[in-house]
Amino acid sequence: MIGVAIAGTGFGQKVHIPGFKAHPQTEVVAVYHRDINKAKAIAAANNIPYACDTIANIVSIPEVQAVSISTPPFLHYEMAKTVLQAGKHLLLEKPVTLNASEAKELYQVAKNQGALASVDFEFRFVPGWQFFSELLAADYVGELRLIRIDWLGSSRADTSRPWNWYSSKDKGGGALGSLGSHAFDYIYWLFGPVRRLNAYLSTAIPARIDPTSGELKPVDSDDNCLLSLELADGTPCQLTISAVVRASRTHWVEVYGDRGTLVLGSENQKDYIHGFRIWGSQLDKPLTEIEIPNQLMFPQHYTDGRISAFIRVIDQWVKAIESQQQTVPSLREGVYSQLLMDLSQKSYTKASWVDVPSLESYLQS
């Protein structure tokens, strides 16, 4: 049994605590909140032995072998560094840090300390996505010619939603960090590395009510992201992300090749894990739905669909810890996702295409 501490009690309470409690090889032994009274209340409500208000205290607990961090992005680097330097294993939410150099440093610290670090890139563990990957690997579409991705959500569409860290670019807020981090990871997983990119970012809602003062406060994080990518094999990829639209086609991936077409999509606005279906067409035949094999399906469903995928992320991390062999997705993949986000910001600032180094050359630079 692996003793796990939870740092971050928003997403942590909704997904991380129930996920770790459901996994047969993990036990939640400690919880962190900056307010010790809140930490104690959460610990009591979930039968967790220890409550702490510093990460240093968390990693000093002998029963804590691993730490799962789901705090806002601007807190990730220092917290993760403390965890890794203490030789504890790490599960980190995305975006992993505020910039790629911080992510690269964490990757090196984990390597030096022999700590097993994973990132919650949960789309790799969703049944429809896994089967989509298998079909692509089996050459269903043939030689790639075009990839189109739309990820359109309404989580920030309500103008009355108050200002918080998500509204601040410096704190790691914005659709690029929230959704783009996932998209960059699954593009790398499904299609390979990116050669160059061009990005346009915009803020649709430029001010929100500050809950402390009651006054309007400027928003400088992005709501919309329009990205053009050229993959290493030359394939063009168009990626459109929004957190402020009410669209019926919420998350759609279209892949066109010289032999066929594959489409992965979900219209489920309330649950971004469940609801994915796959359609395919070969040799100009009509697009028809392809059934996802039963063996890939989640064995159990939860009220919060994100828990189903997260348990599979935990399982991969546990395997890494038990075998002392790094599994995927790791901090290595986290570095690449963060690098592409950094270069997207650079591209938008320069209003031009930017080249993307290979992950290996970046890690060695």
C-alpha cells in the first residue's frame, strides 16, 4: 500500500481523494491546505490521519511515500520541487508549471532523486481515445494529410463568474493552460512531435468582478486559442480552443489520410471524459460509427466522470513506483506540453511562426 498526501483541495476533493480511495494499492494519509483549520476539516470529513498547512510538513510524515498536487499552476513548481527533493514520488496536475524551464528543472530533480513522477494527462486513459489511438496505429487512415481539432467549452462563458487565478496569465490561468496543455499532450501521443507552430490568443471577457472588492478587475489570460501546427512529418494540424462558447460539438478530432477518415467526438457538455464516440470511413464509403471494444471500457462509473480516468492515471503511476521504472505520461511529457505552450505565447507576441525543438534537444540544452 502506497501512502499518498493530497495537496490541493478543490479538484483534489472532487477527483483526487475519491480516486486514491478507490484504488486498491493507495491510501490517503495526509492532506494539505494553506489554512490549517480547513485542512483539519477536510481530513476529518474524509478519515485522513494527517492535516498540514505546509508541503515541508507533508513530506516529513514517514507514512507519506508520494504526493499528488492539484493546486493552481502558479504553486506547482515550488511544491513539486519540495516533494521531489524529499525523495517522494509525485503526481502533478497540468499545466505542470508556469514555464518550460521550471518543468525541465523538475524533470531533472526527479531523475536525480530516483522519484517517479507522473502527470494527469487523462485523455490517454479514456476508452474512446485509447481505441482511436489503436486505429491510427493500425494505419486506418493511411498517410496523414490533415488534422482538425475543436475543443469548445462554456466553463468561462458566464460573464458574472468572478475573477480568480484563472483570470491571470501570471498565475497560469487561461484556456491554453487549462485545455491546450491536454491537447498538446495528446497530439504528441497520437501524431508525434511538432516542427513549428503559429498561435493567436484572445480574451473575450476582459474584466470580471473581484469577489474581495466587488469591483471589476482586468482579465489578461486567454479565453480563445487558434493554433496552426506543422507536425514533424509535415502534416498540418489546426487546433481551436475556447472556454467561452456554448457549442454542441464540444470536443472533436478529425483525421484525414490518403486511405480513410477517422473522427473522435463528444457532445457531452457536463462530463468531458464520458460520451466520446468514433466514426470512420475508408475508400470514400459513408462515415459510420465504430464501436469501442468492451475491454477498453471503464469497469465502474462515478458521479464525477473524471474519477474513472483518474483511477487509470493512478494505476499507471503505481506501476511505475512498484517497478521503479518510469511509465508514460511522465514529467518528460509534461515538459513537452509546457514547451509548446511557451512557444504559443511567443508566437502570439511575435505574430509569427516559431520553430519547435525536439524534446530530446530541449532536455539536453
